[in-house]
Amino acid sequence: MKRNIKRQEHAGLIITALIDIFVIVLVFLLRTVSAEGNLMTSADNLVLPMSTMAKSPTEVSLTIIGDDKSISVDGHQLVMTPDVMKQDSLLIKPILDVLVKKRAEEKKAEVLGIIKESTGKVVVQFDKNTPYDIVTKVMATAGYAGYNNIKFAVTRRNEEG
Amino acid sequence: MKKSSVKKHKARELDLLAIMNLFSILVTVTISMATFEKLGILDLWLPERGPAVADQQEQPDPGLLNLTVIVTNKGITIGAAGGFQPTTYYQEEVEYRSRSDQNVFRKIWIAGEQVKSPTDGKVMSPQERENIMLNVLSKKDSSDAGTFVYGVLNLEGDYLMDTAGVWLTQIPQVGALYQVVGGETMRKMDPVTQSYMKVEKLSAYQEIARTLWQIHKLYGQRDPLPADVDDIVILADGQIIYDKVIQLMDAAKAAGFDRVSLSLIGGEA
């Protein structure tokens, strides 16, 4: 035993196995990380519905988020969800006012050449337990304000890439 | 000089420390960038709002199918220009995941009922509903309690059909041909795939997807191709939860209907 120690004066660390692990971890991570990054982030406390037929997210100018408490446009809380549930009208006034203003700004930006095209795209993120009634009211409001290109945010299931 | 050095270090190890450093940095960077929940978007097809034409007589085109899926809290009905298909009745079963102890359990959903976790007795919030499954009930009429229909489920969440398009009720033998909704070719059963198969209650979404898929195949054979060959309207009750609408949109898209529009029963959205 003593002899052995004497012979190998420079007993280097054997890192080959560790390198193997790192290569595997790296390959796995590179597969999961998408090159395009995050175009869309999901809101907190929101369970999005699952979908197998969803497409990759594209760039959008506006996001409407609704959960069981409130509905917000671009991060600004505008109206409480129970109030929307109670109202009879399809149009939600506080949201409509904001959307009309935003749509006008978008059109102005298109005329000035700041953005290429004002497509009227809007992504709506709703909790999967939201009543459909609220979804239709938000959709109708968005459509009325000129946002005709409505997209639903979902969580992709069993998808590659 | 050279000779002696070779003698001293017979098997000189590669200096991998620099590579290790590089790898640890790369792994940290990729982990910080990684998103493990993949978000996607579902397109909605809305008819464009054009200027109203006053003189045009409102004559619906007789050649169009006007396919509509009507969903209520009891069943799903497919309707078209010619009439209605028999309603697919379902029972709603919810898989809960308790936020307090991550316990997963299933429960038949009854409107207005308070669901408590079997482990700690906490009342479940609607946000703790992880999976909402609609099990097909075979009924003679609407007053009948109905019996469950069973199907063979694969790992991807698709139910299997035989070559004629009828749901399989038993796991097929190795080498047998089967198909899934939206699949373009027949598949052959292999031992590995077979080991992952299980018999489960048939999902109403799959039942609807199969019917829509068959309609789409038949309708797509018409010559000339009708203008609304890829169109479908989902007509839902206001009390229906959003998840059901999204799952039906998925079913319609899997069946080949890409232009999905939504409507509200008794509404105008």
C-alpha cells in the first residue's frame, strides 16, 4: 500500500466520467432550449389549457390576461372578473377604451413607418377554468376595437421542438 | 532527454480541466435560458367584417355544409346543413392535484359540489383541476343513465381504431393494423408500442374528432371543392369552461378543420 503511494506522485483527478455526464446534460439542455427564446411568457397563477395542435408563438403587440379575479391588458389590471360575469352587454367598457386607444396608436405607428404592418394581433391568456361567457365578452370587445386577429395562448403537450 | 521523459510519464492524462470549466459555464447558461413549459398559440379564424351590401338577397348557399359543433354541460352535438348527428353524452371526470400536498386524485364532477382532498381534507379550488376528462356515455335517450364506452389509449393520448374506423376495445395483437384520428396511414402494432397501451374510458373529444375526421374526408372529396371545406363553428354555452372549447378546437384541427370560429349559444360573439 505504501509503495503504491510512492510510485504515483501526481495522482491527477479522473474527470472523464464527469465530462461524460456534462456532455449528456448539455445535449439534453440544448435540445430543450429553443433558439428563438421567449416570445411569450405565461402569467402567474394561471393554468393554461393543454393543446396538441398549437403553433409556436409569434410576435404580438398586445396580451390580454384573465383569471378568476381580474382581467388585465398588457399588465394593467382593468376590470374584475365577477363584474364581467354579471354584466349583460358583450362589450367590456374599461377594456374597450384601452384597446381602442392602443389600436389607434398602432395605426398611427404604421402610417409613420415605425412598424411595418398593424395586424391587429392579440394574444389572450385565460385560465382553463374560466367560463366561456367571459372569453366571448373579451373576444367581442377586442374584435369591436379592431383587434380581429385573436390567438389563444395554450401549453403545448407532447410536442417536439 | 526526450527518451527519459517518455519513460517517466508512460500514460500522460489529458488536461481536461479547461474543458470542464467551459462545460460548467455552458450548462449554467443553458439552464438559465431553459423554459420547461412550452407555450404555444391556437389560431382562431374570424370572418372578416366587410361593408354591408343592402341589395343582396339573403340566400344561403345550398352547397355549403355549415358544420357546427354544439357543446353544453351534458353533451356535444354535431350539426350541419342537412341536420344533426345524435348527441354524444358525456360524464365529466376531474383529475385534481392538491397544491398543499401534491396528491393526485380523480372525482366525478357535480355542479356546485365542494370537493375535498382525501388526504388532508382541504377544499379544492377550481385552479387545482389538472385534467378535465369527458367520458363518453352510451345512452338510448336523454333520460337513460347510460353506460361507459371503453377504448384503447396509446402513449400520445390517442385512442386506436381498426382499419374500418371503429374504436378498438381490446389491445391489438402484435402485427395488427390500426389507425388514429388525423393519421394518414395505417400503423402496425409492435411489441414496444403494445406494452404502453391501456384500456380507458373513451374520451368525448376523441369521439367528436373521429366523426369530424370522417366528415372532413368525405366532404373533401367533392368536386369542385366547397368553399367551407375547412370551416367549422364551435357553438358553446356561456357556462362551459374555456378548457372544453380549447379541447374541441384541438379535436377539430386534428380532424383537418383548420378554420375554427367560435360562437355563443344565444349570443352573437
